[in-house]
Amino acid sequence: MSARLSRTLRQVLTIARRDFTATVFTPVFLLFLFAPVIMGGFGAIGGAGASSVAGSGRDRARVVAIVPDALARSYAEADARLRAVFRDDAARPALTTLHPTADPAAQARAAFSARDYDAAAVLYGPAEAPVILRAPQDAPSARYLALLSREALADRRLGAQAPRVIAREVDFVRAGNTAGDRDQSAFFAVFGVFFLTLFLAGQVVGTMAEERNNKVVEVLAAAVPLEAVFLGKLLGLFGVAVMFVAFWGTVLAQLSQLVPPSVSAGLASLTPAVGGDAFAILFFAYFTTAYLLLGSVFLGVGAQASTMREIQMLSLPITVIQVGMFALSTAAARAPGSPLARFAELFPLSSPFAMAGRAANRPEIWPHLAALAWQLGWVALFIGVGARLFRRGVLQSGSPGGRWFRWRTKAAAGT
């Protein structure tokens, strides 16, 4: 290792250690560390409220059958048989049967104004050719009533002669994971890298803008190459992100012991194609490159911004682009090997997400080594471009810094 490279590396690590300690050893870091608890608390409160409202709506919804008393029992028995095949979230509204009046059509229309329930669909008329009134958005409920009327009529007419099938259910465990399991694993991999990156990389912008306003960056640039300043700051804040991930990873690993067995079995089926150990290494590697890519872009943005308003205006388009990269990578994860997947794996901003999904979908290892080198090359490019823009657009137009500052100092001393 040359003396120049060794000196640059020491400078980078010094700046990284400075930013790491300045961020971690503050009371505000505890708020940042426990931000998921605060966010989860607000999310749980909002989710509970929404669930309560939705549950109240489901409890009041009904499908109504206006049928004679002789058919009401057949409708109830057919309804019980059909509901056995529904999941709770896919079941139709509960059945209510009414005795027909002299005008069943008017009775059916009046059922939509009932105070005790909210009618989704109402059936009336002859058993062989009933009429079903439904709300525009409740076509499935109307189809359920049509199926129910057929089952009830067949049961009424055939009685004991109606065929009964008693099937024997046998559990079977697949030897390997299915294509659906791999797609789900790929989605969770893409989402995990995206969420961690977007949640943790945003702090880079404010740090750079704050130190620019305090003239700290310009002082560092006078003694250290600007690229080393950018890289050191990026590595220091990445160390903060790693501490955050390690803390919550440990917490979740302990809480996983409390997960119900059914949930554990479902999670166990999400086996990535490259294997669990290799996937864990690749997931962390792609989180690293995704953080460095987005963080290097945010560094360049924060170096150009001088106020919080400018930071928000410049960082918002980057965040929108990242959401677009997430959507692109999610689509690529559902179609491995397609031209869309190849584009997502090669485009630098979406490459970490798409390659994390590929690790869950396809077993080859060597493409990941090439992808990591490709992504690190773009990190170096983004850092170089950001440092050059800062040097030309800020240091020369604002306070002096870097080589230009040293040249002016020598020139002043010579005069």
C-alpha cells in the first residue's frame, strides 16, 4: 500500500469515526433508535381504528333472501355448507331470510333501507327464477345468492337423494419450496432492502447541509481531499445504520421465539433459492450498496443545499425515484429472467433491490459478485461527482476551500 493511499485511508476513517461518535453519543440517537416503536405505536392505533370501522361495517352487512318458510331452512343449511370453504377475509356477508309479503319487490327495495343491517344483495321471486337486487359494488354477493338459491332448491327437491361426498383430507409437505414461495421471498427481500435504505439514508442530507452552514466541511476540505470527506461521512453514517440494524435484528430474533407455530411454519416455507446463509450475507451486502448509493446521492444533494427548504425540495425527487425503483424491482422479482428483470438488475439505483430479489429466486452466486462490483463502482462515481459539484459550485462561489484556498493563501503570503 502506497503512502498516499495509506494517508487517504486514515483520513477517511478519521472522518468516519468523527461522524459516527457525533451521531451515536447524543440523546437524540435514542429517539432515532426507538423510532420504529413510535411509528409502530401510531400505526397500531390507526390500524385498530380502521379495523374497528371495517369490522363494524362487515358485522352489519347482510345478504337477504325473501323466501317462504318452507325454503328458509334449506337456505340456511346450504349457507352453512358453502361458508365452510371461505376464508374469513373472503366470506360473503351473513345471510338473513325474510318471509315474503304481498309485494316482495317492494319488500326487497325496502330491505336496503333497513335500520338493523346493511343489505348488500336481496333475493326475491320464484325459486326457479329469482330476482336479485344488488348494490353496484356488491356483484360477488349477488352471485353468492344465486349459487345459494340453486343449492337450496336442489336440496329441497332431492332431499335424501341429493349426492353427498365425504372427502378425506391428508396433509402433505412439499420436498422443496414452490414458485409462489420464491416470489414471496423475493418480494420480502426487495421490500426489506428498500425500507431499511429509505428509512436510514435520509439522515445523510441533513448532516451534510448542517456542516456546510457551520463551515465545517470547508475547514475539512482545506486539509483533506474532498472525496475523502464525502466517503468518510458516508461510512460514518453507515456505521450508525449498521448499529440500528444490529440492535433491531437482535430484538426481532428474540421476539421470533414468541411467534405462533403456524406463523413460524409459514415463514419457514419462504426459503431463498441461494440458501439461508448465503442469502443473509447477500442481503446485508445489498443493503450496504443500496445505502451507499442512496447516501452518496443524498450527500451530493445536501452539499448543494443551504437551507432545510432546499433540502426538502431536492431530496423529495430522489425519494420518489427510489419508490419507483422499488416498484420496478418488485415487478422484476415476479418475472425472473425477463428483460424487465435484467434492466432492473443493471440500472444502478434499482440494482441492489433487484439483485436481492434474484437471490431469493435463482440459485446462481456468480452474478451477485459482478453486481456488487458494479454497484460499488457507481458509488465511487456518485461520490466523485458530488465532490466535484461541491468544489465547483460551493467552495469557489462561497467561502474558499481546498486547493483553491491554499493557492490564495500562498499568493497572499507572497505579496
